[in-house]
Amino acid sequence: MSLDSSMQDFISRAKAAAKDIEPFGKSVLFDFGDDGKVFADATSAPVTFEHAKSFDKRANCMVKTKIKTLQKLIKGDLDPMAAIFSGRLKVSGEMGAALELAKRLRAANA
């Protein structure tokens, strides 16, 4: 499976940051459309990030967006509410799980 450089960068940064993220009992499924999905499991240590074209795992929250939009959100270059209202970000399930993961990724400099 060939990944574009943005997706490769996100996955490698997330995996590197995972060792510094304390579990918080939730999981998040990121759906990047044709680029595939990333399942973030923060239910136990170590926190893991898995990439696949499709995923059957059940998550507390699902985030549908483009990889570049997510990177802007994590860096703080894009306001989450602006992304939601503009349609660039769709969240279903427990939004707090996605917000907590983003906060922890940002703190870990992912």
C-alpha cells in the first residue's frame, strides 16, 4: 500500500508520540477517505496507532477529514469549530475523545 507523504508523516509522528501519551480509556478512528483509516487506541498502555484501508474496530469517536486538515488542527493552525462549520471535519460519537487525543498529541509535539 502506497501512502502519500502527509499520511506517512502523520503516522510516524503519532507512533513516536504514542510513547509519551498516557492512556485515557478511549479510542478514535480517523477516516481519511481514499488514504485509509487510522485507529488510535488509548484504552491501555502503550497507546497505539494502526493504519489500514478499512477498519472494523469499534471506536468511541470517529473523525472524518483529510490528513492535511487534521495536521492543521493538531498544530493549532485551524480552529476545530471552524473546521466543523466549514465541513472540513466531521465528528461522530464522543467528541471529547478526539479532543483529548488531539490535546495529548499536541503536548507530545506530534
